[in-house]
Amino acid sequence: MPYPVYSLFRRVRLRLGAFALGGLAVACGGSDQLGPSTEGAPAAGDSLPAPAVPTDSTVIPADSSLIAPNALTGGSAPGIVFGTFDLDLSLLGSLHTGALRLPTPYTLPLNLATARSKGARLVLRLSGSESNIKNADGTFSLTKWKTMVNRFKTVDFSGYITDGTVLGHYLIDEPYRAARWGGKTIPQATIEQMAQYSKQLWPGMITFVRAPPSWLAGTTTTYTYLDAGWAQYASYQGNVTTWITAEAAKAKLKGLGLMVGANVLNGGNGSSGIRGTESGKYAMSATELRTYGTALLNQTLACGWFNWSYLYTGSTYFARTDIKSAMTDLSNKAKAHVKTSCRQ
């Protein structure tokens, strides 16, 4: 039988009692090093730092009584979400109005309570690390995926879904990329099975997959349980307006909603001079962000925006003055966007 999330608060609080205040200070502000800083911003030609360890691997106590409520919940916030993958919780606010998080059963309460207190919107990847959902040969295991998702099956998300704090469930990343899954793509029909399983546990939760609608449409599969695809732009995909217009058309063809965004770390055309996290790739310049972002957010079907990714920058890219200015412009465009549901 489902139990409300505040039950998790109590369990974690009892387990970690004396550390609650200290843990909350680290995760939601204080003197931690995860927040952005204007110091050490990379100049042209600098490289982004090496990947960091995901913060959600640490057990963090959650106590909802320590977080002041905010009358502006995710559902009543203007426009559509302007979010970032793996964003540190302390950065949720007027610029980053949402985040994609990979919680554990222990960190979930703090994720939810902090997002609600800031009027933010979360997309949750409940299956955890990819290493836990693969067979020995590296291929995808639906059985293991269900086992990981089942860690949360007794959580009652309904209140967070109703007020807009939880935007949806991120089923899996890049199922179309064979190299990521032991040389075999994950069939579209399997994605629909995953969405169906999610709906059995949480009927009101929107289901996402980070796969472009053009790939999702390349099948006879009818999507009854999958709600939305994900169009993440990088400069190598060609003219941004042409590309997103085609992706939106495919989403409409399959009756899917559309999340948009950009690979801001490795999707640039080189004009920024900021080397990305992968060899031979570059982060987007402020000019690129404005150009690509404007085209993507001009799509009325877009139900939200997500940057990839905060985790792998060491916060330096997001701390640059020019990048912060461009992202503020895009965040304002997202707020001015017509409210669009990710469930079409």
C-alpha cells in the first residue's frame, strides 16, 4: 500500500537525527562547493573540468519542517520549466526553475521538499545508475529496470504531481544509441512497456524518454503510456529551426509531447573556444545559446527546456557571466511560453 513521502522524512530523520541540520545546510546552500562561483570561470580555450561524482550517491537527511513553504508551486509557476540535468538543489530559483534528478530512496524526500519550497519542477529518473539495469553483456534488462524503479513503488507522489512539483518520470536515456546498451538498441515497444509499468505504479505521472521523436516515430508502435519524447539539440544536427520543426512534426504524428533542450557542454560549433567534456567537442557560446534556444522555445509544442548538464562542469561553465546572461534570457522566454502540457 502506498505511503506518503512524509513517511520517508520520518524514517530518514530517525536514522540520521543528529546530522539533519548539517546535511540540509550542505545540500541547500551553506558553504558547499557545488554552487556556482564567478571565480575560476574558464577563458576562451580553457577546458571544462573532469566529471564529478553525482551528489545523490550520498545519504542526506530530509526534514520538511526545516524548509519554508512557497505559495508558488511548480504547477502555478508561469510558462514552462527551464531546467538543468543534475542541478544542485541550492540553485533552484528564478533562473533554474527545474531540475532532472537521479534520487535514491533516502535523497528523494529532500529533492521533493526543496523543489516544492522553491516553486520548482522536477523530472525524476527513478531507475538509478545504468550499471544497475544492464545484463552481463551490457544490454538492457527490463527486469532489472523494474527492480530499480520498485525501490519507490510505495511512495505516494500524488500530492507532488498535483501541485506540479513532480513534472514526470524519466524512463531511460538514449535507448536508440546501441553503443550505450551493449551494441543493441532498446526497441520502441520496450519503451512503451516501461511507460506502462510506470503508469501502473503512478497513474498520474507523466512519462518521458530521452529519445528524439524522429526515432520514436520510426515504428508501428502506438504510444498509449509514453507521454513525451525529448529533443536535445547540438550544432552538428544542422539548422536548428529546420531540425526542431521536423522533430515537433514527428511528435505530433505519434501523439507525443515534446521536451526540448540543448547539449550546452558538448554541442557547440567551436566558436566559444571552450573545450567540452569530450575530446574534440566544444561548449556552446552565449550567442549560440540565444540562437538555438530561441528557435527551440519558439515551438509551441515544447513543454519544457533542459540543459545538459550541471554535474559535469564543476559549475564553471554555468558561472561564466556571458553564459549566465544568455541563460537568464532563455529562462525568461520559457516563463513567457504558453503553458503546454507534456501529455498530448
